[in-house]
Amino acid sequence: MRFHLEVLVRRGEIIESRHRVQCAVTDARGRLEAATQTPEASTTFRSAAKPFQLLPLVERGHALTRGYTDEQLAVMTASHSGSRYHLGLVRGILDGLGLGIEHLACGYHHPADPESLADVWAYPQRRSGLYNNCSGKHAGMLALALAEGWPTEGYEKLEHPLQQLMRITVAECCGVTPESMSVGIDGCGVSVFALPLAAMAQGYACLAQATERGGTEPRAQAMQRIGRAMAAYPIAVEGLESFSTALMRATKGRLLAKGGAEGLQLVGSTDRSLGLALKCEDGAMRAVAPATLAVLEMLGVLRDDEKALLAAHRRPVVTNAAGLEVGMLEAELRVGAHA
């Protein structure tokens, strides 16, 4: 099934802007179930790759040896809001490793959480990589480096064996070769990989399938634990205000969701073993939620009660400086070969 997808920004009756969206939906074998014009378009996986970047720590038995809880694993997949809750989880992981905040290579940025933002404005000396929304991922990478006997110094660099393993693991999970993936530097300093939307979708279909069914292989078992950790602790994964958190909470973990910078969204349907990869071509994050929900509704994935819980994300309002509602965002999806 082919379809065309845009998100319109309306100010009153005026269409003020359009965000063009590309999307691919596949099963765990990589078979394309639905797509826009260019499902093979390549883009960066950004933070949506985090469940697969965590995979070696779990698959190789290190998470079990360290006694990590599902809540700790969830924050290792996180693009968190920097809340005090998230900071406590990441600090606990570092303490258990005998490492400090100074070992995080991710750098500082302002937290999205208002309480934590007030904290760092009041006490600038607190600013550190702990507040970075990728600090949980970095703590997990440090745990893997120590467990494998690799140096923690330079763990973020492309030539480090940890980053080489990340590249191989992401490629295997998404059905492509490591050599086919271009590599850049992510916002948090580690490697970021480029691959087709259809391949990303296949990775999430595999994650969703393993979450539901498990398996006898170490990888399937590891994926199941990661997927179930995300489903059990969606607030740890992205924070209270996040669309991905709202999607996982509304569906009670039946859908696994993870966003990425520059207008990227990945979703895995555990009961249908489908993966969805969606990219706003102009990188607009505001278009992600209405576009994703439009596709999920087209696929018949969402139930009526879930749609009601997510209604605010389906048509987000536009407000002016006085707080008055003056418009909204709305997805326009047209099905058909010539859509």
C-alpha cells in the first residue's frame, strides 16, 4: 500500500506551512507493508537506535551479571528530559561502576524538565553531562566497555571497539551490512548511522516481535528484555511530556516507541510484529506526532480508547503569545498509487 503524507499547519482557515513526511512500515523479515514515495530514503537513526546500542550489554550477559533492573535498562535506551528522576537513575548506574559524571563524554545541554532547568539556573556549577538526554545511553556504554575489558577513555570515538560493535549490531538488527551504513557523529558525541527507513522499520519489527514472543536465541531473549523494560518504564525512556511516552502509556506497552532528533519516529507493534519508521523531511519535530498517529490509524493499529487518550497529539493546537488558540497541526494522508 502506497500513500502520501503531509502535516499541515493551519492558522484559522489559512494553511500556513506544510511538512512533507516519508514513512515505511515493514514486518520482521523486511517485507514492505505500507510506504510513502521513498521508503528506501536513507537518513540518520539518531536516538531511535538506542535499543540496539544497548543490545550487546544485555545479549552478552553483562546486564544480568551487574544486576541491572528493567528501570535502569529503560533509561539506557532513553532520550530523557533531565528530570531528577532520570538523573538519579543514571547516577546510580555510574556509582555502581565506580565512575563519576566526568567520565560521560556526552556534554551538557539544558534539561527539558522545568524543575531541573530551574536547578541548573540557580546552581550553574551543577551543569554536567548527567543532564544530557543521552546520559543513560552513555552510562550503558561505559558499563559495556568495563565488562569487555575495553578502555573507558575514548569510548565515544568511532575507532573504539565499542563503537565498532554498535555499528555491527545495528546493521544486523536492521538487515543491512555495516559497510552500507554511513557514519557521522551524533549530538552526544558517539557514532550515528545512516540507513534506509525500511531497514529501521525492520529493526523495530524485530524488537516488537521479540518483545511479544521471545525465543531461545540470546539475541531474541535480550531484545525481549529491552522491549519489556521500555514498555514497563516509558517515563524513564523519554519523560512525561514526550509523544513516545504517551504512545506507550496509552497502549500499555503494546506499542514500543522511540523518537529521534530531526523529525524521526520509530514504532514497533508487538501484537502484529510490525515496525514503522517515519521522517519529517524538514526535520520538524512538531509534525511527528500527528503524522505517526495518522499512519497508525490507517493501519488499524490503534483502538478507540487509545485514540481518545492520544487525541491532543493527533491535532496539536497552535497558540499565540497571549496563550490563545489560533490554529492547529493536522496530518493529511492520501492512499493510492498516485497519491
